[in-house]
Amino acid sequence: MGEQERYKKLLKKVIRETENQNIKSSQEMVNMLIKELRSSTITSSVAHKS
């Protein structure tokens, strides 16, 4: 998956969570973005090492 597609998928997820009111504050949104970016960075770096 290309980098742009990963970001697009991530943003769609954040928007969906916000609309479902699972994210109630901007701090929760930032925390979720950081968590997702860290996990996608780890996943992509592991994939590059294989």
C-alpha cells in the first residue's frame, strides 16, 4: 500500500470515529493519530526489512 493510501485510510478512520462520537475531544483525536502513525510506521519499517 502506498504512503498516500495509508494516510487516506487513517484519516477516514479518524473521521468515522469522530462522527460516531468515539472521539470527543481534539486531544483524543491527536492521541489516536499518534498511535495510528506509530503503528503504521512500525508496520512499514518491518515490511521494508523483510
